[in-house]
Amino acid sequence: VLASARTGAADPMTSAPMRAIHRFGIGAMRVTVIDDARFTFPAAAFAANQPEGSVEPFLAMYGLPVETVSLHMQITFIEHGSHKLLLDTGMGDITFPGNQPDNGRLLAGLQTIGVAPEDITDVILSHGHPDHIGSCSQNGEPLFKNASYHMPPEELEFWTQKPGGEQNFMNVMLAVGNAQLEPVRALIKPYAAGDEIVPGITAVAAPGHTLGHHAFLISDGGETLLHMMDAAVHYLVGPEEPDWALGVEMDPSAAAATRRRLFAEAADNHTLVAGYHFPFPGIGRIVPMDNAWRFVPVQTA
């Protein structure tokens, strides 16, 4: 059931109070979605390979702002057997350039459901962007000190490169990668596409957003959820204009092919899907349109 947003004084361990949670089941798995953060990007970045002015009429058609796009960010926490695991770790205390701080609710959300950082057994990282690894470490130490961290080796190596001296967005991201991933490097277990990382959670190749980006197939008791992570970042643009490139994609053609493959499979199999940046709680189904798809939110319990 979707929880009402809750506000109040922040826990001393967190930078922000919890805002909302959503809890449901996949078979015997208990799944909690935690609303961690929100940030804005220039709208034009969602049609980086299209003629100037392409995205504005698309957004206006849905009554959305046309200058900037506001993105939510939700972290998935799963309890299954002896495992208490996180899919990515959110923003932590990181704020993207040009944004006001509106982030860092993961620990408050976990506290609300009675989970402490030391209870986490596994942290599964989809890729190395700051908004996905921002709470791996705290003060140079692993934040989830009893957890195994899981990450594709190519992602670990790319995002722990030393940043150059130029002040640009890539170097900002590399600096975050070093700060967050080096303290947990010894705890990281590699995974690759097709691996069952922990029972019931299988890595799905989803390259393009980054070169080693992965989605996850979460299954138990005949029920399945495909968490697409950042294969599609905007809930409308991604499915309905799958060939439009997001400005931060490392391989736009691979990202478009990933979207088409995941959307087609989800639509054909009527699979429940989740998007890391879709409107909270980001869960729904993919339905076909003319040479494209539509994301339809659904209620889960």
C-alpha cells in the first residue's frame, strides 16, 4: 500500500527526513520502495540526438514543464530469506550542479521500517552514476559495513578512474565514483549478465546508459518484476520515443536498442516493471503503441 508522505525531524544519521515509502510483495519477497531524492535536468537533454525544439512540444502535450524535467529517485529494498538487500543506494549527500538539496532519504526510510545500516547483507549496484552510488560510503568508510557489494567490474574500473583537472560534469561524476567506491572496493563481488546475484535476482544486460549498465529480473513464487533501472530515465520519453538519446548516455545507439528490447519483452510477457526515476513508486506495465510503448502505472500490494 502506498504510504502517505511523512515529514519531520531527520534522524541524526540522515541528511533529510523520510518522504514516502511503498511496500508490496513478489512471491515471498517483501519489497519496499523508498523515495530518496529529486532533481531537475534541462528538458533538451532528453532528446540530445534530435533537432532542437523536439522535446518541448512532446512535454507540452502532457501538460508538463518544457524547460526542465523533474526526476524522482527511488531505491528498492528487498527482504528475502536471509538477505536484506538494496538495489543501488541513491544520492546520499550529493547534489547535482544547478539543483537545491532534495536528497538523502534512504536511511530515514530504512529506519521507518525497522532496518539499520548494519542489517543490510547485500548492495547491488546497477552502474556507477552518482545518483546510484551516493550512499555506498560515509566519511571514507563503507556505510553498510556488513554487506557484500555487487558491481560489474567494468563499471567499478571506469568510475574509479582519477578525474582530470577540467571542471566538467564527467570529472564531477568520477570524483564521486572515487569517493564512494574506493572505500568499498574490497567488499565488491563482480557480476555479469545472466548471473543470479542472490537468490531470485538476476542481472540483465542493459548497456548504453553506461557501458556496463544492468537491469534486474526479480522473481519468486511465479511472480516477476523487471527493474529497468536507468534503461529509461523518463517515464514518457523513454517508452514513447525510445530512439531519443539522453544527454548523459555513453552509447546512445546501444541505449536505444536496450530500451526496445526491454520494452518489447515486458509488453509481450505482461511483466511488471519498475523505473528508478519514474514517478513514485515507479511501478507499472509496458503496453504497445505504434512502433513504441507506453508506461502505465499500476497499484501493487
